[in-house]
Amino acid sequence: MKHIAANDWDWVLSTTLILLLGFGIVMVTSGSLHIQPDNPWGYIQRHGAALGLGLLLATLAYQVPIRWWDKGSIWLYGLGLILLGLIWLPDLGHEVNGARRWLLLPVFRLQPAELMKLFAVLYLASYLARRQAEVESSLWGFSKPFLMLLVPCGLILVQPDFGTTAVLLFLTFALLFLAGARLSHFILFGILALAALAILILSADYRIDRVISFIDPWEHATDAGYQLTRALVAFGRGGLLGVGLGNSIQKHFHLPEAHTDFMLAVIGEELGLIGTLAVIGLFSLLLWRAFSIGQAAQARNAPHAAYLAYGLGLCLGTQAFLNIGVNLGVLPTKGLTLPFLSFGGNSLLVCLIISGILLRLHRDNTRCVS
């Protein structure tokens, strides 16, 4: 069933995305000009190239009927597993700073874990739409999504990439909660997840160091807590209004990965509390719009579209708020970029594809596409 809607375009969502992308261009420029003195514009040129490609992919994603994502979800999930496995082939996998997360392709480096977040959401939305009654009533129905994600989570953990694994697990719990799963099942799997988390932390010295430094970063300010203390210094120096765009001191080789994982700390130093709250507000608005799109899909009895909107919104929102939590010192350090704002081509491409799908979901809601 179709009818012509008064407004197919989600102006609130698209305006939020434009503000985030524009702010990202400004902050990547501010956070990276000093890194390569012989080529100060190198990072922003690469960011601009990724942005251009991402906008093209978002446009293509907007053109794809939502039912195609449903039908192709299991195949894309399988593709994600293959790409994660290819990382370990000697001629394809690429290691940086002890982490093996990239595939060396002829034109660019591909990070399969970024794609896997999108593919996992597509699979979960399709599964929940088909099996909601089973998820609500049985432990087996509740368990199957976790079992399906064991393999990709394992492949991502050994890279190692604990942050992406945390995003995938939180996504799964959140979507199952929205699907009406029983509280007793959440308690059981919550206990298992906490036990697994403890084992993971204790199995690697660097994870133990991160937890220790998180508990008391100032005691370890010269080693494991160095990044966090430098980020907190940046926020403290920024105060209410900041020291001015481009005037951050911490980004000048005091704060490692300032243009990626700790971009918010640079924003806090240069633009102060006001700038930090503006970023949090934009991501909150983005998550609200995604959930509004999901609720509209539920109202027209389109469960797959609803779960897809919820999952895509949570994918962006979870990564953003985990990164914000790390920068503010309320979560242990993880290697996660700030969506749309940090330098990172693979992350930006996936975020823009997600944006294109969300805009298509809104269009389908207004046209009552079944």
C-alpha cells in the first residue's frame, strides 16, 4: 500500500547529520594539522575523500528498498565473517600498533569490524521481525542471536578490538529488550556476560592496566593512565567556553590519538563545556530521531523496519556515548572513534551508509510502504 506523503524528507535528522559532518571537518582539521609538518593538510584531504565516497554510498543506500536489506541480511552477515577471517592471511591483513584490524586493498585499507556492526544490525532486525514470538517466550529464541554473534565477536576480540565487541553485545541486548524478551533471560545472560568480561580482562595485561588506570588515572599518569589524564587536563583547561578553535595544547603530542579516539577532549579544550554539550546534544537528537522512525514503523505494522531503525540508531548512539564516556573518564579506555567527528575513513563510510538507510526508513514511513 502506498500514498503520497506531504514530506518524504526527514529535515531534523538530515540537519543533525549536516551539523555533525560540518563540525567533523572543522575538528579533524584542527586536530591533525600539526601531525605531519611536511604535509599538514594530508589528514583533512583523506577525510574529505572518505566523506565524498560516504555521501555517494549514503545516496545509494537511500535508493535500496528496505525489503532488500531484509532478504540480503544473512548473506551480508556471511560476507562480514569472511572479511574478518581474511585479516589473518599474511598478504592481506595489516597490523598497526599491535592490532591486526585492516585488509590491504589496492586503493584503501578496509576495516571489516566497522562493516560487521552494520551487518549485525541487519541480521538482528531480520531475525527479530521473524522470530519475535520465540524471543518473547523461549530461552532458545533469546539465545540464538548471541550464538550467531559468537564467531564475529571472537574474531574481533583477537585483533584485538574490545570496543567494537562491546558495541555488538550492547546492541544485541538492547534490541532483544525492545523485542520484549523475558527479564529472567536477561539476568541469566547478564551474569554470563559479566563472567566473560572478567575473564577477558584478566586474560590480557593491557586490559588489566586499563581497568587499574581507570580506577585511579592520576596514580598512573605516566603509563597506563596517560591518555585519560591528558584528556581530563584538556577538559579542565577548556573550562566553560574553551581556549579557542585551534589553540589546544594537549593535541600537540601530549594526547595520543587526539584526532581519532580522543577528539572530544580536543573539542572540550578548544570549545569548552558549551562545545562538549553541543556534541552530546547532537548525538542525543540523532538517537531520538532514529527511535522516532522506529516507532512510526511499528505504528504502521512494519516490525522489520522498526527494529532496523532502532538498531541503526543504537549502533551510532552506543559508539558515540562509549567514546564520550571514555573521554570523560567514566568508562575504561577503548579504541573507538567518535562517529562523524573523528578521523577514520571506514567509520565515516559506515556511519553515512547507516544515515542513508535511516532516511529511507523515514521516507517509507511517510509513504506507508509495506
